[in-house]
Amino acid sequence: MAGSRKDVRVRLQRAALELYSERGFDRTTAADVAALADVTERTYFRHFPDKREVLFDGEAAMTRAVADAVANAPAGLAPLPTLLDAFLSIAPMFTEHDRELSERRHRVISATPELKERELAKIAHVTDAITTALEHRDVPPHIAPLAAMCGIAVLTRARLEWLAGDTRDYPTLLADAFADLASLVDPSTGQGFSPIRRS
Amino acid sequence: MAGSRKDVRVRLQRAALELYSERGFDRTTAADVAALADVTERTYFRHFPDKREVLFDGEAAMTRAVADAVANAPAGLAPLPTLLDAFLSIAPMFTEHDRELSERRHRVISATPELKERELAKIAHVTDAITTALEHRDVPPHIAPLAAMCGIAVLTRARLEWLAGDTRDYPTLLADAFADLASLVDPSTGQGFSPIRRS
């Protein structure tokens, strides 16, 4: 079966997703994935180094895009509004894929410890990239990782809601999650953050 | 060399840390660790299933302790003050170990992708346990994971500062990190969280 380099990658990704969903990750080999995508095993390994990476294509591009979006946010924004601006500007990268395929990928990853660990490593890389980008905007080093992790918490919630078929659009999901983060620490609740010690 | 079951575990942990630091995780076998701890390889595998787990002992107890502390926080506290209360109440679990050993463990884990992934999985388990415990306190399901992830962000920062030899005590590090989280989203900065779109 002929196809451009990009077509082949996409075919391999869809084949992997199908086999990992139906048979399970552990019971599928790279050769099985190659066969379903109608390419040789050698072609598979020209595209992906192992069985995991086929589900994590585009990670480097995504990480760069997030870091660039943070760098390019309007000057003078505080850290969390910077992240909201950045996430909104790259929202199309998150939502360009078919939601049903993305949801299926999420289910396979959640059900497979080895893939789940890889997903967590990916999130950690993105968090580190955001931290560095914030530091380049002169956010102090004791604040930048805290802001990055809270930003990732917001992004994760918006993404899970989107995957679950929420009817709000993605920018609204992001803004609503940021608003909930703000309400979590709104001093008007009167409970503040002073240490509460047991008597 | 004789020793109680607990002594043997501690010896194995120290031996693993020493070898992973000096030779590297990849160039160390369970047999090497057993030899340095003066026990048989068979004894090693009675204590730990593989080379990674020797550095992650006590994870289940820690996860349970955090969840219990969340459950036992005073009624009526908002989610983040609940987490501050919970983290303060279990602070001794984090600081009972020798700081230098903990710092060495942290360095080995950070330098070894396979251990780093395992550490991220541990953090994800704790986050899930906190989320569930918050939901049992009637925190809504769209808020609980957000609060749990922000709480973990705070805990991570306090822990890294403690490992780095910060002179503040652990409760102060926690309270300061929570205060920084609050200042990140304080509406008095005037920047709020309404979506900011590019023109």
C-alpha cells in the first residue's frame, strides 16, 4: 500500500490504537501493528523506536508550541493569565484531532501502566518547559514551577472534560477551569492560607 | 549478618542508593545490592520485586496517611485549607528521614528516566488518593482533582526547598508555598481569569 511518509505514520498510529484497545498493549507487537497498517516491521521502526512512542507522536512539537506561546504572551501579564493566554493560543493543537480517537487513546493509556507512566513523563516535560518559559519572563524561580503545575492542572481538567464530550467549546472549558482555580484560593472565602495547626 | 526484617530493608535501601549513585541504576543489579547489604539475592526479592521498588518503599503507607489526613481535617474547611491542614499533620512522615539521604535519593531518581517515571507514577497515585478523599468531603468532582493537583504543586515545592537545605522549617515551607499559590490568583492583581484573546 503506497502512501506519503505522513500517511504511513497516521496509519501506524491508528493501527496501534486499534490493537492496543482490542487485544491490549502487552499482547500486541510492533510487527502486529505494522501488519495491520500494511507496512513492514522495518518501516515501523523507521517511524517509531518502540511500541510506546507510536502513541506519543508530536510531543516535541507540542512542548515547543506551549513554550513559544508562553514566551509570546503579552508583556506584563501575571503568571496564570500568561498561561491562560498561551493555552488559548494553542487550543487548535489540542482539538484538531478527532475527539473520539483522542478519547480512545486516552482510555488505552489510562488502562496500561506502561503507557500511563509515559504520559506522565510527557506532562512533566511540558511542565518543565512552561517553568523555563515563565522564568524567561522574569517570574521568580520559586513561583514559576508552582504556576506551571497549576496551569497544567487547569489544562488537564479542560482536556478531560473535552474528551468526555462536554458541550462547552475548548476556550470556554479552559477559562472555566481557570475561574475555578481562582475561586479555590479566593480570600473572600475568609479561610485564607495561614497554617492551621491541630490543638 | 543478622538483623530484623526492618533492618534488612533499610540496609538494602542504603546499599541500592549507594550503588545507583556511584555506578548508575542501569549498571547495578539486584544481586549487587544484595551483596553490598550482605544478604542473598533471594532475600532481596523477598523484600522488593525489582530494582526500582527498593527506592519506593512505604508508598502505600504514605498514600493512606495523606488520604486519612484529608478525611480527618476539621469539617467545614475549604479544599485548599483542608490540604494545608492535612499536609501539616503528616509533615513528620516527610521529614523523619535524614535530609542528606533523601536529597541523594532525589538526585538518583532525577538522573534516571526509569526511576523518574516511577516517581511520577507515585505522585499520580497520591494525587488520585487526595482527589477521592476530597470528594468524600463533598468537594464537587470538577473541583477535587484541580485542588489535589494544586496541593501537590505546593507539596512538591516545599519538599524541594527542604531537600535543598532551606533553613525554614517544613511547616513554614508548606505555609509559604500555599501563600504563594494564593498570591498567584489573588484577584487584587486586577488581572483576573477572564479569557484573553489575541486581536
